[in-house]
Amino acid sequence: MKNIFKISLTSIFITFLSTKAFTCDALNIEIGTEIKKITNYLNFVNEDEFPDADEEINEKDVTFKYRGMTEMYCPNVGLESTALNIFVYDSKVAGIQLETWDPSKKNKIYEYIKNTYGFVDSEVESDEWLGYKNLSTGGKLIYYSKYKDFGETHEVLDISNEQYVDFTLQEEVEEMFF
């Protein structure tokens, strides 16, 4: 009986540690959060870079896309070959995106999703699979996709919600370079 208890306790402890090892606070930001609450943590998102009032772009009409290296904000989760994009609309987080920046490091985003959410079909791990999977849950819109560009396989993870997803579409997004 003692051995069963020890094995059960060890299993629970290992499960807890492996789940924690793959968490990343930057990817768990609540969509709709005011950006002033995240700028200290995600210092590549800079509210001061918004256009001045006298510029032609009205900040209420534009989504700003900020890019940082995921590894700086999510160390030790296996995302060292990805970029972290934060979409800001009306001074709120409208979406979060992970994207491949080094296609030679395959399936990094897939591995993160599998370890974090645990419900991705194994078929998407293959280099031959291209497309997208809807992984939405709990009011969050979560989409994983793989596509080829210049013969290289790229991965993308998009996170948003019904209220803000339209503000993350590329046609209406102004990229902010740091």
C-alpha cells in the first residue's frame, strides 16, 4: 500500500512539474487587457510609439503589432526559434501570436501546444501536413497553422477572442519596429 501511495504521489509531482515547465506568462495574457498593465513585463510593447494626434493614423482605427523574441519572455519552454507578436487595438491586447523565425528548428510551436494544451492531432507533426487546426477553448480563439514559404515549413499560433479577433487581421495591422 505504501508503494502505491509513493508511486501516485510521484506521478502527481512529475505531472505538475512538466506542466509548469511548459508555461509562459506572456502567452497567457488575457485578451482585452490594457497594455499599460503589460509594458513593464513585455518591454517591446511601447505605448509611447503610438502616432501623435496630429498624424494621419488614428489609433482607434489601427491595430499595432509589436514583435519580440519569445525566448526572452518565455525562457526554457522550447520556443527559442520563434517570435512573439502582441496585437494592440485601442490600447488593449487584441491578440497574441507565435511564429517561426527559424524554420530549420521544426515543430517548436507544435511541441509547445502539445505540452500546454495536450489536444493536438499527431498528424500535424509531420512536415507533409499543411493547414490549420482550431484549438479554441474556454472563450479563447486558438488557431495553429503550418504553411510552406520558399520551401521552408513555418508554424503560427494565434490567440484571441471573439471580440478582438478581427483586429488582428493583417490588412489592418501596422507593424511597430523596435
